Amino acid sequence: MNSESDFIKTVFGLKLKQLRQKKNWSLQDLAVKTSLSKSYLNEIENGKKYPKHDKIIQLSEALNCTFDDLVSTKLDKSLAPFNEILQSDFFKEVPLDLFGINKNNLISIISDAPKKVTAFINALIEISQNYNLGKERFYFAVLRSFQELYDNYFPDIEEKVLIFAEENELKTGKNLETDSLEKILNENFGYTIQSEDFERYDTLDNLRSLFVPEKKLLLLNKKLEKDQRTFILAKEVGFNVLGLKNRPNTFSWLDFGSFEEILNNFYASYFAGALLISKRKTIEKTSEFFLQNSWEPKNFENLINQFTNSPETFYYRLTNILSSELGIKDLFYLCLVKKNNSNKIQILKELHLNHQQAPHANATNEHYCRRWIAVKNLDHLVENETLTAAQISHYKDQGVSYLVISTSQKNPFSDGSNRSYCLGILLTPQTIKKINFIKSPTLQTINVGVTCESCSIADCEVRQAPPIRLEKEYFNSSMKNAVERLRKDIL
């Protein structure tokens, strides 16, 4: 809710609607009994207006309740959970309008069936607690849903990047000079920028940057490579050009105070990616790459190198462009990480456009399929090497196939962890027509699962755990069949 006043109006509207419905009255019935207009009563119930003292007396007399019953912000048992929701961080911080949701419409839905809806919400809360879904993970899930809703493409930011580059006579892409961005931040936005030895501060060794807003001071880790430094500067420009005030001050992320910080951080990062990797040139060069008749890893690495030395930035930029500009709408992006001396694979970032594709991050600590090309890359990665490969991944249990391209590299800002970035494109008659090398003999088709615990591939040579979840499903199914046979024998 935006304010205490909004909360009071909303609660009053809910109570009025609840009391009216208990008497099985329509809005018109209440209008007749109170001499108040139907439209006015509707606005009260939707939390848009709060009646004056004399109008509240008219309503209380008609509904046979006390004045205090109506004006109190205390809700009865059926709406009590909703009281918590109205005052929760969700309503305070998550802008529902991002998803085209009108707050009053949502309130109306809940008030129509309060017991059922609040029970459903409580179930979601319990699930989130059982799966250790904290506030941070919840907000990032909301952000991903927002990105997916818009195919991760935001033309207004793309336009502002073009205007900014033209006004400042910048050569975007790989030719973008770091010094040019520093000059803009210094002269246009009053920044002071300096390198810092974060190792002197114990655990800050892996911190890339720190912004001190009181002094408009940007501290950059002296270990940053050129591309990393350029991205951070471009992101700082994004915060200022887009007028984003509420923001995180560290990179990488350490803490956040609100959903708005997460959203603004995404907007600034999007600005940076669009500034560093030209949309027009990416469309041109990626289209040429898809027209090649044979899959060659070196060709894809050359494609990346035309734009950046950061595979992560390029892979993510493709999610902005493939759907909006090349008509490839069913795709996923994953960033996987494997720490040194550990066999555990984690999904650090994920994005799914148009369909909820199979490879999702799993909160139950199950083992991701070792047949994924991104995981195989991590296993085969040599120190300081960049490794690119691709395969057609056939999800046997879902009956769908993806072209999956992956690049893995040592992460310079961690203690010995490696990362794999991968892009998966759902193979449909439409996408197959757009990618000439899809039938290349250098592309293997591999049966894959999602996690070992749910995979039905019987002869998997790299299985990390038995298919216990699948076995449980089979067992339950067998029991149901046995019960049906027993029923038939009896009947």
C-alpha cells in the first residue's frame, strides 16, 4: 500500500462490502437504503474514497452495525490474513502495475472469496518457508517474471541508449572507450572515480565496486579487467541517465532495501548491456551466424569477440534481441557455477522466455543433469581456458528438444569457481528454418533430464543420484492401478 490513508480506505471498503454481502444485498439495494449513489458506494468498496462522518452513520444504520464497527481497521477472522498482506512488503514494494495488475481489482478478487484466497496465500507462504524462499529470492523471482512478461526487451531503454550515445558522440560496442565514460561521469554527473585495493578490507577482496553517494565517489576494485570496469561505468551512467535514485551501492550485490532497488539495478544493467553491445550490429552478425551450414565452436567465439571479451554479457544481450528482432521467442538463459574442489553445480541466474522450459533452478538440492552441455563444459574446463560447445538436448520426459550453446570460463572474481553460460532455443518448425546449422553433423543429439532424482534415463553413465522422485511416482501409480483391479474384482 502507498500510505496509511490508502490502507484505511481499503479496509473500510472491504468491511462495507463484507457487511453488504452478508445481507445478500446488491450495491443497488444498499444505495436505495442509504440514499447514496451506486457509483459512490462502488468507489468506497474499491478503496478509492472514504466517506464523511454523516455518510458513515447512514451506512452503519442501514447495515445494522455500529459506527466503530465500520471505521475500525480491525478485520474479522475471515479477512485477518488479508490485513497482514495489505501491510506487507509485497504491497509496499512490488509495483503491481508492472504486470498490468490494478490494486483495486486484486483487492476485489480477494474480498469476493476471502477465506479461499487467504488460504491460498497462506499456502504459498508455507511453501516458501519450507523451501527456504527468503525475501531476496522472492523478489528476484518477481523480477524474472517481469522480464519474461516483456520478452526481456525494453524499447524505451534501447531508445535512450541511442540518444545518449549520439549526444555524447560515443562509439558504442567494443570500441567504446572507458575513458569516455569516466569523463561523462566526472563532468556530467559530478563523480569522483578511483581504483581501490579492496584486499585491505578482509572479505571485500571479491567486491567489484562501491558507490559512496554522499560524495558521489565510485571505488573500483583495482583487479578489474577492462571489460568489467567498462560495464560498471556504463551501469553508473545508466543509473543517472534513467534517473534511478533508489539503487544498490555495491557490485556484486550484498544487500537490498526494497524491490525498487532490484528493479532499478536491472534497468541500469540493461542500459549498460545495450550501450556496450549494439542492437543493430548484433542483429546483423547473429543472423549471419545462423545462416552458416555447419556448427563450429570457433565461429560462435568469434561472434562474441566482435562485441566483447565477456561471454556472459553477450549471452545475456542475445536474450534481449533474439525474441524481439529475430522472432526466436522460445528460449532460456542459464548461468551455472561450479566451485573448485566441489562436485556441486548451482544455477546462479536463469531466464525463460515465452515457455517455462525444463531446466529450472531447483530449491530442493537435487542433482542437475550431468548431460547438459553447460555442465560438461565445466567438467572439461582447463585453467584459464574458455570453452564453447553445443548440442541438441532432448528432454526425454517432456518430449521437447533445444539447441543449447554454452561457453564456460574461469570466474576471475571468486575463489576458484568456474561459470558456464548457456542459451537454449526450443526447436520448432519455425526456429529450425531460421538456423541453417541445426542439421550439422557436428551437433550431437543427447537425451537429457532436469535432475537425476526425476530422470527416467535408465543407462545414464553420469547419474549422480537414483531417480527417487520418479520411483515414488511410479510406486504411487502402481498402487492406484492395484486399487482399481481390487475394486473390479469386488464389484
